[in-house]
Amino acid sequence: MSKGLPKRSENYSEWYNELVKRADLAENSAVRGCMVIKPYGYSIWEKMQRALDDMFKETGHTNAYFPLFVPKSLFEAEEKNAEGFAKECAVVTHYRLKSDPNNPGKLMVDPEAKLEEELVVRPTSEAIIWSTYKNWIQSHRDLPILINQWANVVRWEMRTRMFLRTAEFLWQEGHTAHATENEAMDETKQMLDVYATFVEEWMSVPVIKGFKSANERFAGADETLCIEAMMQDGKALQAGTSHFLGQNFAKAFDVKFQNKEGKLEHVWGTSWGVSTRLMGALIMAHSDDNGLVLPPKLAPIHVVIVPIYKGDEDLEAIKAVIMPIIKELKSYGITVKFDDNDAYRPGWKFAEYELKGVPVRMAIGMRDLQSGQVEVARRDTLTKETRPLEGIVTYIKDLLDEIQKAIYQKAFNFRQENMFKVDSWAAFEEQIEKGGFLLCHWDGTSETEEKIKELTKATIRCIPLDAVEETGTCVYSGKPSNKRVVFARAY
Amino acid sequence: MSKGLPKRSENYSEWYNELVKRADLAENSAVRGCMVIKPYGYSIWEKMQRALDDMFKETGHTNAYFPLFVPKSLFEAEEKNAEGFAKECAVVTHYRLKSDPNNPGKLMVDPEAKLEEELVVRPTSEAIIWSTYKNWIQSHRDLPILINQWANVVRWEMRTRMFLRTAEFLWQEGHTAHATENEAMDETKQMLDVYATFVEEWMSVPVIKGFKSANERFAGADETLCIEAMMQDGKALQAGTSHFLGQNFAKAFDVKFQNKEGKLEHVWGTSWGVSTRLMGALIMAHSDDNGLVLPPKLAPIHVVIVPIYKGDEDLEAIKAVIMPIIKELKSYGITVKFDDNDAYRPGWKFAEYELKGVPVRMAIGMRDLQSGQVEVARRDTLTKETRPLEGIVTYIKDLLDEIQKAIYQKAFNFRQENMFKVDSWAAFEEQIEKGGFLLCHWDGTSETEEKIKELTKATIRCIPLDAVEETGTCVYSGKPSNKRVVFARAY
Ligand SMILES: [Zn+2]
Ligand SMILES: [Zn+2]
């Protein structure tokens, strides 16, 4: 009864693409590299947004909105940032279309409506936001500024994949301004912790927190902190980043404040973001050859109930017992779908809800009714058991909590089994082909990192915050090193 | 203690602009015609979004997301729609910047990165969405499709004003597809009712529901329904529109379905939207020369409490009494700010919270404490009274409900006083200069409508749904007419 998904073991990449489409999460659009996020996929994203937004507000942030467009002259002000994004900028050059005199019924760009200054569609908003903060900040009393924005951004990527890398994507970007370096660094770390908590507790995906190497840093940041997750093919996925911007944007946009002693200083900044890429992480971390596996906290439907019946009389008997149970489940915030659509057979429905990743399925027929029982199936383990109807609500409530944890534990165990201390170059080359995270000594140079990438496509995913100090030698160059970093191939 | 706002009676337009800025709602940005929505303004918009989103979901809609860009060839497919928006389209023509060889440190558009087909930044999403629906709809079983999108859109307006008319704005756009004409028309009307309910019950702004005349219809629609509100200067503001698209987009994008009889038919469509323009309506409908007046349901802060004290001991005594009250208020979902910031004097704070439109202010000093009382000030009426602390929570709860209604009633009375039946052209010309809604007979022709607009800048705001049938003659042409329509100058 599987919907004929490709198998992960045979073609992981094709399995992912097909799953995204068949589970109604997203599809490619008529615009190169841009996707349509379908209702079922979007409802998962909405749950992510709500949870993250609550966490941002609990940590003192408020939302605001800044323009989609960045005038070129502002965009280029912070040189490293500009250089980092210049190659993937969509640029608005005209503000009008007109009838094409050579093609009746068609339009053409009106050459007379050329903008004096081109507008970059924001690939990220530091430039437009810091040019605004300049007017908001005079004194230490104006600080900190703790703002988040939910928005769309555009990065013209050449090779795109739904959710993982798309020309347009949805995200949130926090942009904060502080009076001191320490405060900005604390904010950078705090928001990394918020992301880690969200990804682990809501998405059930374990992450490693760490610093990016200079090569992988955000263009314009002094430090980039990140969380890295392992997908089921052993590749890494960067699930969120939090940047310590130092005074770079404050200097580029001349944002100064009068400190308590009356002296002018440049402001310290941070920025941090997660995007619809998290949808890709969620899908690839847990799902199986039957379809999606969703942690209950992010599942649009928690429980589906499929009645198994012959005629209206049977259905009414089932409903009489089930409806009060549904009502009680709903009172606990549990989303229930009762599917008595008779255009489809139960087996078809079972496969469909497996594909959609509904965490718990209940099936009840006339014999169950007589014996006061119900069949309960778990999506994550694909196991079934028969349970008494008596006490079923408490059982389901606990089961959803258990599933949330079990999915995390499974992903955690998988990651532990696929992290390897690697101490020789031969072992590195062998292991990287098999996948997983390689914990290796590294000599700290960009040259070595680049060489390793060239040879194996592996990059340094992060220098873990909790890396243990130990003496060792770089896995590639043999030079001395005092801690291990995480190498992997990545999405 | 007013923050020196211009007076409405002296310069309504300047009053509005200054209020938007000083109340920290929004400001102009570095991008022509685009605004920055500041945290305080955005938090009101968030409350609007949440309420509307709940109403959309209760009426069976789900959210999704479609691309920001529309390829020119799709954009031009529905000719009337394309023609209507062509003159205000921002167009992306290139996808890369490069270093400018003549300006070190500067960037330029890379001429080699010209798109084969230009991309229009969506001014509205019918084209991209109907090109997608084509693939989603084969059978009557695929209908209806009931989707909403929260998004930014761009319309290159020449004269812009914060919230009312900006090049980029935030909105929601519903796009539905139906098997029958009746069902689509019912949806069109249902969503107009949802908007009317929201604007009246949440924003406390009374509206007139009606049809647009052909001249004012959405480009590509067969009918446009709208809600029209009256601002304090007597001008009209269109607060929301719901369009019956007929089969226009289905035909342009060849979207057909097999009906129950197995025959192919074109699909029927609707679209409907409200935008950050509602913020402008909210501000202009209620606010006064002291600042914002917000209906409690949309106020980011419901109650501000200002302690009046000399030293820490006083403050502690006040807190001991007030903190349990705050806790109880919060348990009812009431948002309370306790402002004991000693950098500002109470009088300054009073003016500040008046400017920000906080519905209720409580002030409490040592004498109040001793007599078990508190001063309660209403923002809408600017009245104060002394109330016993005993039972204050219930009192405040009821007071917020009363304010919500009182604000509506005030706006309703104002509108009633400024609606006039006008039956001669001389009276029309005289009244239109004074403002208000003019209820007039109209001969039903575009020529008359255009002539009246040319002479007076007044347009037909709507043909009310509840217009009474009566015989009369057109206020301009003298030709026969069977009902009155609403003429006004409009934002
Ligand atoms: Zn400077
Ligand atoms: Zn057709």
C-alpha cells in the first residue's frame, strides 16, 4: 500500500524530491528556482513560526517590517556583505510595463521607466536595517534594539532543491544593536540556544552547536555560530545561524551612540535566522520509505480515526462511541481527523496518512466496538496494538509525548552511530564516502580546509562549543591542533 | 502635555503623517515609496493578522505560499488584469551584480546576467496562482480550493503615503476556485462579510457594503464587492475588496474540471484582500489631536499603570497592592504595562500613552493607596474618575468592552451625521467641498461617473447592498435611476 516512493537506500535524493511532492508539501513553480508551498506544507511551517515567534518574544524581541528592496548604494556599503551576496542578487531595474507595439496583447518593459538607482531584492536585510537604525540610535538609552522580521528573501541560486535551496525562501531574521561587545556576543549565543531548543524539542532533531570557520562565516560577520544536524544519509544540514557582526555594519552605516560617559562609540550588532530550509531538515531527518514522519508538536493532524464499517447503521454506532472521545481529545489541544469518506477504502487511507506523517492512527470496526477496543497504530515505529476504549484519551495524550521523544531518540542514536573520530587521512577518505560526521583535528588554516573540500567535498560544519581540549595533529597536514572539529558533506 | 501634533481641524493630512511617525507606527525608508513598519505599528498589524487568520480558517480556508515573482508571459495572460497593473510593476531584469571596474568598492548590474524572461514583482497573485491551480484541478472532486496567502506585494505608485498607499505593502490575498458560479458568488459575499465583521467588531469602524461600479472594479473581475469606511475628514477609505472573477482567469490559464456528468467546464474564481492600508483606516477613523485612539481588541497594551511616588518605600507600597491586580488582569488576557521608569515624570508618561492610544490608564499615589482608590482615565473620552481598588479588575474588564463599543458608536454617529441625500447638482457641488458621503441617484453610466470625478474628484464608492429601490433622477444627468449610490472623495 505504499504510494510507491523511491527507497531511501536506493536513491535518497529522489526519495526526498518525490516525498515533498506526494505528501503535498511543496512543488516547483513556473518561476525558476521558486517553489509553491502547498497548504499541508505551509501548515507545518506555520507551527514552526508560531513556536519560534513565541520564543523570540519571551526573550524580549518584537517584530517589525523593513522594505523588500535595497537601493544598490546601501547594499554595497558593507563591502564584505555586498561581495558575499552580489553574485546571487535579483535586481529591479524598471518600474513599468507597456504594450508591446510589435506583439499585440503582449507587454514589454518600458525603457522610459528605468530606475535611476537599481534596487536589489533583499538577499538578507542588514543593509536596509542598519541604514534605518542609524536614525533610531543616538544615546545608550536607545539600546539595545531587539527586532525580528518574518519575510521572504531572494538569493539567485543556480542549483535549487525544494526547501533546501530555493531562489526565494521564507525566513525570519533577527537584527539587534547593542552598546557593548559582550552584550552582542551574549545575544548571539542566546539566539543560538533558542534555535537549538526549537530544533531539538519541537523538530526532534538533535544538533551540534558550534562556531563556523572563517571560510564558512556569514559575509560581514566577525563570528558565525550555527547548529548542525545530521540527515539520514549521513550528510549535514545547517539548521540555523546566529551572527556576531561586531561593529562592521555600524561602521559601514556610521551608527554611533553616546555612551554613559558622553563619548561617541560605534554600536555592536547581531543577526540570526532560520528559514523554510528547516522543513527540509524535518523531512530528511525522520521520514521513511512509507512517507513523512512528523513529531507531534509540528504535525498538522495528530490523530486520524478511520472507521471500518459496511453501512450507515455501523457508521452511526461507531460515531456514537467515537465522537465523545474526539471531543475530549480536542479539549487537550489534540487535532483529530475523523475520516469517514466512503470514496476511499481503509487500506488506501492508511497509506495516505502514513504518507502524510500523521503520528497516530486509530481504526475501529464493529467487532472492536463490541469488545470495547480500538486499534492504535504509531507512525514512527509502524507498530499496531489493540487498546481498550476505556482510558484511550489519556493513553493517546501520553503516546503523543512518547512519540515526540522517541523520534528525537532515534535521530540522536543514528547520529551517535555515525560520528567518528578520524585520525588519519586514509581513514578520512574512506569514511567520508560512507557518510557521517568526522571528528578530526585540524590545523586551523583556511588552506587546509579548502584542500580537504577540493579533495572530498567535505567542509568544516562547525567547531563545537563543547569541543574538548586535547593535543593532536591535523588529519590532513599533520600540523598540531588542540581540538577536534566536525567535517562532513553538507546540504 | 500634547506632543505638539498638528490639529486635525487645521491640517488633517499633516496631522496623520505626524501621528504615524510620533506614535512609532511607521516611517519612510531609504526606498522610494516603501515604509518601515516599526515595532509598535507592527504589533497592531499582528493582532489584525491573527484575528483575520482565525476567521479565514473558521470559514474553511488554509494558508499557502506562492512565488514573489511572476514571469512576464504569465502576467500578461489575463489581459484586463495585466493592463490594469502594467503601469505600476517593478520588474526584475537581472540576477547578478558585479564589481564596477570604474568605481572601486562599488557594484554594478552584470549585463551578462540578463534574464531571458523578465520577472514582475507580484502586484497581486492571480496570474501565478491560477497557473498553479491548472495543475491541481482535474475533477469536481478537486474543488473547491480555498486558499489564502499572507504576503508582500509591490505596486509602483507615484504618490505614496504611509499605510494608505505605499509601493510595497503587506496583505493577505485569498484565491478560491469553484465548480459553479453560485458557489463562487457565495464565497465572494461570505468573505466581504468576514471583512465587514472584522472592521466593525475589531477595528470599531462601521462600513458600508456594496458593489463597485464598472469603473472601479478590480482589473480582471466580473464584480468587485467592497466595504467603505468614513474617515474623520469625511473622506472615504476602501477597507477591503472581494472579487468575483467569473471564469476570466480559468479561461486565461485554461483551468477546466470534469463535472459530475463527465463534461469539461471552466472553473469559477474569487479573490479577496485586505492590507496594511487597514492601519491607515484605524488611525484616521478614531484618533484625536492628542494622538492615537485604539480599540482595545487591537491595542498592544490595554492598560498602563503609572505609580506616583517619591522614594523606593512609596514604590514598594504601591507595588504590593498593584502587582496582584496586574496578575489578575493578565489572567483575563488583558495586557498591562506597569511603568515605574523614574527617568520620566508622570505627566510626560500620561502624554506618551495618550499619544500611543493605550485605552485605559491607571494612576496611583500614596493618598490613593490609603483611601483604597485609583484614578482611571479613558483614552477615548479623555475622562478620569476615581474608583475603589476593590473590584477594580472586573471594572477594567467591563470598561475595555465598553470602550470597544463606544469607539464604534462614535464613529457610527459621525458617519450618520455626514451622510447626505443629495438631489441636485448644485447641492452636490456644495456638499462635496464640505466632505461626507453623498447618497445620490446615478444614471448607471461610466460617462456620468467620469464626468463627476473630473468636476469634483468624487467617485462612486459603492452601490450599497442594502440600497432601497426608489425612483429618482441622476444627480448629474437627470436621467432616470432606481436607487442611490454613495459618492465621496476617497483615499
Ligand atoms: Zn563611523
Ligand atoms: Zn480554456
